Amino acid sequence: MNAWRLAQQLVRIDSSNPGAQEDTIERYIKLLVEQRVSSMPACLVKHISIKEIEVFPARRNLNVTIAGYGSAPNLVYICHMDTVTLGEGWSTDTPTLGATVRENRLYGRGACDMKGGLACALSALFSLMDAMEHTGTQPERGFSLICTVDEEANMRGVEAAIDAGWVGTDEWVLDTEPTDNQIQVAHKGRTWFELDIKGVTAHASQPWEGADAVAATAEAISHIRRSIEALPHHADWAPRPLPLAWFKADTNPTLSRMHAPRGSICDWYLRQPRRRRK
Ligand SMILES: [Zn+2]
């Protein structure tokens, strides 16, 4: 099956998260790999390992590794198998899981992010298996395909893959997420922290008795924002303001006339900066 057909097959499998999640698609990919491996001679099969980690019940990471005979670190493809929710508003001509092809474009949930890329990575694996059969030997550099769960939520899949030692700092990692057909060498990364700022309630007639958690949070946000923007910028990325994703102040309705909320929460993420050069 070529990458194009493979992408269609993967789109037809619901792996929405939250939703059907990754049980069926992981079984499908594993079966494809096992079928391919079963037709290879034993002298080559011994270089291939298939491993799984159950990250959550019925949600498994999959790792297919072909050992190399050289000492160089492996080339590792990492792909996530889940998609965002199926969502509303799909046209009847291009249904969510229909994998419809129109004018050489594939339509369906996950076609772009990232079942197209996952199909390409699987094709690379199968091409390497073809090359092994052709030459009768293992490759010089090892190769791994790691398929993960939970990318669209909390990234527990890739964390489990790292914890299991499936990938380390020496490997060459290629991620086939959509990047407008341009190779991207930098990523915004992720740091989550939680600030919990509590105010002190006071009667509206005595505001000086209170402490305003919203004002304190605003000051903290401004300070963090300035500090981050003062950091050195990556050569390939333009600096960009950091938007606040959401902000929630917790007020007590029975004290609605008090100007000082009891606490506030903000969720802040750093958007991918605008590309400076192509
Ligand atoms: Zn993705």
C-alpha cells in the first residue's frame, strides 16, 4: 500500500481525542507491520523489534525498531495517532471519516494533522524493509517508528516513550507534523506552570481592607511577559507578543459587591512565532 492509500485508511479510522481514541488505529498499524514482517526471512526479522506501552487502558504507544549494524544513533520518526475531536459542520461531500479525495487533496479529520505524515513515516519503514530484503542485510543506521497516544491532550504518550528510553538526546528525530512542506528545525516547546494568586475580600465600604487578586495577577502576567520577551530569540523565528489563552477570576456570588475576588487563574500559552524566513 502506498503512502496515499495508507493515509486514506488511517483517516477512515476514528482516533479522535477525546473520542474513540487510539485503540483501533494502533491495532491496525501494528497488524500492518506484523504482516509485512511475517513475509521477511528470519535472518532479517531478528533485527526488528515491536514494542508497546499501555499509557492508559486500551491506549498504547507502538515502537517498531530496526537495529543498525553501525554505532550511529537511530533515525527516529515520531508520530501521534490521535486527532482532535471529529467536530461539527463537515460537508456531506467530504464527511469527517470519509477520506474523500478531490483534486488531489485528501479530506477528513486528521488528514493533515497528522495521518498524512504518519502514513509517510510508515511508508519509510516499509521502504527500509524492502531495502533490507533487497540487500539481504540490516541497515547501517538503526531506524525507529514511534507512534504515540494523547498528543492532542496532555502528551502523556511521548512522555512515556521518553521515560521508557525509546528515544534519547542522541537520536536523530524526525516528526512529520504538517509544516507547510518546509523543514522546521525549532519548536516552541512547552512549559506549564500554575500561578494561584489569592486576594483578600473586603466590604465595598472598606476597600483598603482587601487585596485585589486580579490586579496582582495582571502585574504578574506583565512581569512574566516582559521577562520572556527579553530572552534571546531563535535565529529562525521572529519575536512575537505572547497571548494569554484564558483567565478566570473566582468570586464569591454572595460577596458580589466586594471588589476583591478570592483568587484568579490564568492559562497562558506561547503561540508559534511568525516565520522570519523561508
Ligand atoms: Zn499533530
